Amino acid sequence: MDKKQSTLELAKELEIGYKAASRMVKLIHGSIYTNRIYDKLRDTIEVDEIYITSGSKGSTDLGRPPRKRGLKRKGRGSWDVDKPPVIGFVRRNGGIRLEVTKNVRQETIKPLVQSYVEQGSTVYTDEYDVYNFLPASGYPHEAVNHSKGEYARGDVHVNTMEGL
């Protein structure tokens, strides 16, 4: 039985329209997901950041000049230059957290790790030194060195996060 059939059956059983039943199913799925995001990720976690060119072209709602069409800044970005970092946490075999941040500094990253990752979990990252606080904070940590062409060393990699 596919999802659409079960929604139709729900609509018939409750004697409501398909759209109302579909909305109920979406709300139930959303509440299940929301409850799961409060659980901390544990075991083996990959953490990586990506910088996404964003902003409001043609808009001054952000209190600064709008970005120009085709803006492609190289390197690390920040919220202030319309290239906010998105920090991703992925648990091997399930569980994802994504967080848009204003910058990528230890004082920004550390509280995120502490709220999303169970202490004692092994954390894999790239060589970026912002993650150097992990061992002292109770998170076993290993990193791959992308700048030296190392993308995996046995089980140590962030390829799951990068693929996400």
C-alpha cells in the first residue's frame, strides 16, 4: 500500500476530504520529526561546514546594500557578506542537524556541538582548526586533511556530510 492510498483510506475512515487528511498526515509526520530532533546525535558523528551564497538581490531589508547578480565570493564566508556558513552534523546510520550561523568560530561552534552531539561520541571533521576544542570537551576527534589530498583514512572521513 502506498502513502497516497493510506491517506485516502484515512479520509474515508474519518469522513473528511482528501486535502484535510493529507494535511493531517503532514502535521503528524512533522511532529514525529520535531520530537526526534531533540535527541542528541551519538556514536560516530561527522561535522562539516559549507558556505552558501545567499542574500536578497535588489533588497535592502538586511540593512546593507543588496548583493550583485552573480556574486561568487571565494573562500570562507560569513553572514555579513551574504555567504553564511551552514554547519552540518550527521550521525552515521541516521540523524542530521543543520544550523545556519553568523560565522565559524569556536565560540559559535562549541555550543552547537554541545547541544547536538552526546558527549563521548566520536567526531570526525576536516582539518579546520575551529574543531580543536573537541578532545578537551569530551569528544574523541579525528580529522582528515583535505589540503594534503586526504579525503578518507579508514573510517575517518566527512564524505557523508559533504554528500548531504
